[in-house]
Amino acid sequence: MLVRSGARALGLLTLVWALALLGAPASCAQEPLVVEDVLGQRFTFEQPPQRIVALSPSITENLFAVGAGEQVVGVSAYSTYPPEAARLPVVSDAVQVNLERLLSLEPDLVVGDMQVVRAHVERLQALGVPVFAVDVPDLESLFETLLLLGRMTGHQETAQALVEGLRARVAAVEARTGHLPADQRPLVFVEVWHEPLMTAGPGSFIDELVTRAGGRNLAFDAPTPWPTYSVETVLARDPEVILLTNRYREEVLARPAWQEVRAIQTGRVYEVEPDWLTITGPRLVDGLEALAQLFHPELFPAEEGPN
């Protein structure tokens, strides 16, 4: 069979693959790939899946990044990168999956974030659809996920080259920022949302990017990865840099109560490409390079730019 994960056998593609093998020398046959997802589900791939549905924008981006774009037949809402992904059928939003639409695409594999998969895995598997769960809380898990997706889809070499390049870029940033003492790291407030005032705390990939880029996260002691803060708390901590994942820099600069904040007084309020901080794909490394440049322009000349 094509994939075994406790679901029923997927017939047609498996039959085609088996017939092809009958005419091939025994030495050409490859060992099945056996992998496990973050939920502990065991999968056996006897050939790469050819009709994949991705249930988040980051998974869509990662599949395209490793060279499996032509194998993706369905995506979630807001899957706009790369541009060709935006033309694919949409089968889900951030929470709900349209099962009828998904099944109409006849997928041989569905890949989703852990939380989404947990909500739908039993129903999909009962319908004969294998559902593979991933979780990407940090850069290292992103790199491992890219390698895994590359192996699963038959693009191992592409994925390996991609990850080697991404790791080299991260190392190049940290070669300049890793040694910086706390007093040379600007205090950074990342405004993820403004009503209520939401930021990124420990355990979020934004916190990791800020730290690796040579900053100090204002929300370093938050109890959750995505805490809400009072305006008074942010003002009392007096950030040196404010990062915005939405496009309203002028509004922030004009906030009456914020006029004594160091970031406002020095103009160090920056609109950052949201996807570079919020989509857990290869462009997180673009975000890392951009933040390092904003925090330490003396270490990262502007002409270098994100690689």
C-alpha cells in the first residue's frame, strides 16, 4: 500500500505502483520509508504521496520549499506563498476543515499542524485518509520538519540543501550577535496585536528570533507564548525597539501615552513583514536577518540585506 497509518488501504495509486514494480528488477525496489509524526502515529511510505493536502499556510510553504509543490492539491485559507499556492483549492480555515471538499481532491496524504490534526484525525482516518501531524515551535524543529517532508515526498536532496543553507545563514547572524552582553542588546517589544495588546513570550518562535538577532524580549518573563499586556506594563518597561506585525507605524508613533518611550523618541518603531515572523517556514530566517539588521545596524550593513 502507499501509506499505512491505521487507516484503510488506499487502492488505486498503490495498485499502479505495484504493477510498475512487477516489471522492474528486484534490485530496483527500495525499502519503504517508515516515519513517526509528533502524535506518535507510525506511517509507512512505499512511494512518495502524489496528492497532498496541507492544512496550514506554513505547511504549504514548506512543501513547496522542499520541491513538493506539484504534489500539493489542496491548501488552507491564507496559503498565499509561494504565489502558485494561492491558486490551489482551499479546504480549511484556521480551525474548521471542509471534509467534503477535502475528500473530493482524493488526497493520499493530509499534513496538518498538531492542534488541527488532533481535532480531525479520527474522522479523516475513518474515511481512509492518512493524516500526518507536525509541530514547529522553534527553528530547529522547522529544519527537522523540512528534512522530514523532503524524505516523505521524495525530495530529500532538495530539502537537505535547503536546510544546510538556512542553518548557515542562522550561524552567520549568531557569529555577530551571540557574544553580545545584555547591555548591548536592545529591549524589544513585539506588538502582535493592539486590542488587546498582545505580544510574543518565551516558547514562541518570535521570542527565539528576537534573542538570536541580538535583542532582549520585553516579555521575557511572560507565563505563556502569546501573552496580553497592559499598556502601563509596556510603558513602564520602556522598550528601545518596537516591532509591528501590522501596518500602523504612524498610529503607534502618535499614541499620546507613549511619547516618553525610548523607541518612540528615537523612531525605532518598525513594521516587519508579518510572514517573516508568523509563518513557520524558511522565511523565518529572512525575519532573523531583518531583525538583526534593525537591532544592530553597525554589525549588519543595510546593503547586505536578507539573503
